[in-house]
Amino acid sequence: MRASVFQAISPEEKIRQLEKKVNELVEESCIANSCGDLKLALEKAKDAGRKERVLVRQREQLTTPENINLDLTYSVLFNLASQYSANEMYAEALNTYQVIVKNKMFSNSGRLKVNMGNIYLKQRNYSKAIKFYRMALDQIPSVHKEMRIKIMQNIGVTFIKTGQYSDAINSFEHIMSMAPNLKAGFNLILSYFAIGDREKMKKAFQKLIAVPLEIDDDDKYISPTDDPHTNLVIEAIKNDHLRQMERERKAMAEKYIMTAAKLIAPVIETSFAVGYDWCVEVVKASQYVELANDLEINKAITYLRQKDFNQAVDTLKMFEKKDSRVKSAAATNLSFLYYLENEFAQASSYADLAVNSDRYNPSALTNKGNTVFANADYEKAAEFYKEALRNDSSCTEALYNIGLTYKKLNRLDEALECFLKLHAILRNSAQVLYQIANIHELMEDPNQAIEWLMQLISVVPTDSKALSKLGELYDSEGDKSQAFQYYYESYRYFPSNIEVIEWLGAYYIDTQFCEKAIQYFERASLIQPTQVKWQLMVASCFRRSGNYQKALDTYKDIHRKFPENVDCLRFLVRLCTDIGLKEVQEYATKLKRLEKMKEIREQRIKSGRDGSGTSRGKREGSAGSDSGQNSSASSKGERLSAKLRALPGTNEPYESSSNKEIDASYVDPLGPQIERPKTAAKKRIEEDDFADEELGDDLLPE
């Protein structure tokens, strides 16, 4: 018989294995947090806490309390508190931090009061945040200078949030005197701006400018020799992580300085122009001398926002003799301004200057394409937009404009592809959604057009033009109920669109609710008081609903306003005859006289046809107006499909014989709906570039 040998695991070995497991759980919790899985990180941290407590109890049974691993306990509790905070379980996080800071056996635990202060700051409990920051500051030795500076910065920011700007100034002034940095300098300027101290703002700006960047100059990366090995090394370190950090630090410094200058320039002097000039002079005398040009361009943008276009243009023209980068930025902006003013020759000239100064400037190429687009040379415009996209694939203006260009060229598949790409970048752009819907409509795919328009009204639910377009598409598909819903919604948001009013009135007449149609035709007559057709339709609705007296009064009122309208007199004769009024003879006489005058005019027109074609056209126009059938001005927008028809009455030959369309003419008060490409005017750092304010395509539903 074979004997089995079992090796017993000692208690010490069990403790070591459990300790190893706790460490692994803490590590897994930290990794999960770094990967963004906060829930898993918290679960691991809790599991580590449970196992660590079991470990402590086992150690207490075997050894003296002095042998307990305090470092492990500290790391478990600290990680648990951090994970609670990351999951926004602030009460639990504060309780865990309290366990640590109250335990005297944990050395340097007092600095964790900074974390507790941060939690109170997130909870907007500013008084407690300041209290814990100060407690942490008291417990951190003066040798830890960097940590103390960071805590003081937190205190200053908290004072700003509470509106205690004097206390915030004291904190930031102390930081700038001990260890100046960009954030503290910028916050100091904000604090002085809040209390309106002009002189202190100037001094704080000078302190911000003087903060050392502590980065290497670009000259360091210029090879002193032609040695291939040296050149390879320099090329390798040009884009290493350290160099990227240096570039980010420099970009951040420039952003702080530019923002501070834009903030204080309008208030530190009598006018914003003088304030900008002071900031420019200070910047020119500093290590950020290249920012002076950007400030000048920003000055021009401020003029533009104040609607002072002449000053904006004059300021930008000063850069025509500067270096290529600045010249290109200024010329791009000038091209943009002239384009907006429809001075396409000037816009094209400055676009050429911008492109020649910097061929890789996508904004300059886009603006050049726009000037060519304005001259209807769409093929050439597309080439400029394509080049802009090759230089910067994220140039959304160029992508939008090339879609418009393909649309003009009737290359609808390519246009749709461009706008779908743009939709992937700008998910909620109303302009892009409208263009996609419009292209599907042009491709005779109404179902897809409706689907995209539905997405559009989810972004702009009160856009009356989009709603009326949906109504038009449903009407063309024969779905009158859905068409009515969207036309009615469009009317609610913009009750002055004649085309929508016309459709709704026609809908109620068609469904035999003439009383409801009256309110729409009355509104149409208010909008177009010189168009007799709307008032005739009001009277017709009264007559059809059986309110003959109201119809008679309305026809009489129309006759007073339009005494030569034949249709109105015919209805008056018929109604007076039916009701038995004495005025029938008077109206019949007037009707005969007008008909005789009409016959004479027609004879004159007929006799003049053998003469001048021009005079014939004029006489025809005159006769048409005299007949009372007022011709409509052609609408500058796209016509809706809904048409009103004068409905014939029973035994009314004069109405039946004139069964013709009533053509509602309407000029959009917001101007003609034309397509214009988007403009682009970019410059380095300036994120609120004025060019981006140009929406670009006027086809967007108003």
C-alpha cells in the first residue's frame, strides 16, 4: 500500500499569500481606473479592503500588533477612497479619508486633506473646501514648496468661486512672488478684472508675460554640421515626447496671454484700440514677440464684431508687408470680408495673395474657391476645395462647399457622399441635414428626403421652412393628414408664409370646412392687402357656409376697395338677385360698363398685334390687370405644390366658366434662397475666428 504525503501550509505562508492577493487587487483596481472602467475599479478596491481586514485579524492572532503591515493598510484605504471619489460617491470617499487622517500611525496622512478639500469643492461646499485646504497647508512642511504652491492655488480658485476676489488676489500675489506660473498669473488678472482695477491689471499682465517658459529654443534643433548621423538624431528628437510637451506648454502660454489681452484690452484704457496697442507693445518687448501680430489680427476681429468694417479692413491691410504666415492670415480675413460684401474682385485678389503667401493654408484655398464659385466656374472651384482638403482633411468648410459645387454640377451622387462624410463629423448640423434631404428630393427619393428632414426637425424643431417642406413631401405622396400636421406646425411657428396659408385654406375647403378656411384667407389678405384674390376667397367661404349676409357685406367692401374687379361685381349681382335687393340694377349697370370696357381694350390689343411686339406685350399686360385677374409675381423661393382653385357653385355659370388656379405669389421676407459656399478665415490659436460665424449656405431653412 502506497502512502500519500501531505505537506501542511503554515499560517505564515497563508498570510503571505493573502497579502500578495491584496496587492494584486489594488493593482487591478488602479489599472481598471486608468482604462475608464470605474465600476470595476471600485469593486476591486472593495474586495481588496475586505481581504485586507481578514489579513489584519489573522496577523493579530499570530503576532503582535507592531508587525501589522501599515503601508498595505494605507494603500488599500487610499485606493478605496480614490475609487469612491472617481465614482462620485463623495460621502463614502470622505468617510474613508477620515479613517486615514484620524489614524496617528499613518505618517504624512494630513496632506490627504487636500483630497477632501477637492471633494468639497466638487460639492460646491466652498467654506469647507477652504478649511481643509488650509489644514493641509498647515501640515505640509515649508520644504515641500511645490505642493504648498499648488494648495494655495486651489485656495485662490475657491475664493474666486465664492466671489471673495480680495482674498483670491492675496493668494495669487503670494504665488507670483514665490514661484510664478502661468495659471496663477492668469487667475490674478481675472481677479483684478473682476474688481475693475486697471493699473493692477496692467501689472499682472506684465507679470504673466515675464513667467519663464523653461523650454529650449528652436535653434537647438538646427544641425550645425552636415553629418548624416547627427541629422538623424536631431530629426528623431524633434518630435519626441519631451518636444511635444514643450510645444504644448508654449501653446498653453500663448493661449493664456492672448485670452488675457483680449479680456483687459477694452477696459484698461479709454478705448479698446488704445488698450490693444498697449498690450501689443508689452508683448513685443517680451519673449512672445510673435504673438504681437496675432493680437493685431484680433484687434481687427473686434472691430468686425463692433460692425466697424472700415477699421477692420484698415487694420488687416497693415499686414500686407509682413512675413508670409501673418500676411496669409490677414489676406484670408480680408478676402472673407470682401466676399461678404459681394465685392468678388477684391475678395479674389486677397485670396490670391493669401494663397501665394502660404500655399498650404486651407482657409485661403477655400476662400479662393468661393470667389471662383461666385463666378459660376464650378469645376475650378472644386479644384481649390479639393486642394484645401488635401492640406487639411478636417476643413469642414471646404468639404461643405465641394458638396454644393457637385450639386450645382448636377453630380448628385458625389454631392451626397460629401454631405454624408460631413454628417459623420458634424452630427447635429442643421445645414448638413437639410442638404442631404434636399439632394434625396432632387434624386426623386421622397422617402429618404422625409427621413432626413425628420432628423432635421429633431435638431431645429421650430424651423418653419423644414416643417413646410415635410408637409410638401407628404402632400406629394398623397398623405394629406400628415401633410396637414406639418403645414399646421409650420404655420404655428411662422404664421406669415403665404404658401403655407394657401395650402391650409385649400385643405379646409377641400374637406368642406369652409368656416375654418376663413381665418387663413383673412390672414393672407392682411399680409397682401392689394391682392384681391384673398378677400374674394373670404367672401366665397362665407357664401359656401350659408352666411349670405356676411358674404354680401364682404363683397361690398371688396367693391369699395377694388371698384373695377369684374368677379366681385358678378357675385354682387347674383347675391342681390337671390336676396331680392334693389342694388342689383346698380351693380348690373357697373358690370355691363366694365365688360364693355374690357371688350374695347381686347379689340385694341387685337388690332395692335400687327404692330410693335413690344407695344403688344405692354397692352396685353394692361388688359390682364384690368380684368381683375391679378397676375402673381414669380416667387424667388421654390413653389409649394398646393394650389387654390375657385370652386364653382351650383347653377353659377359665371363661376364655373372661370375655373382657374389662384396663383399665390410670395416673396420670402428673409430674402431669396440662394446657395452660397461657406467662407473660411483661419489664423493660429484664434479659436473664435470670425470666419466661423458665416453659416455659408443660404439654403438652410430659415
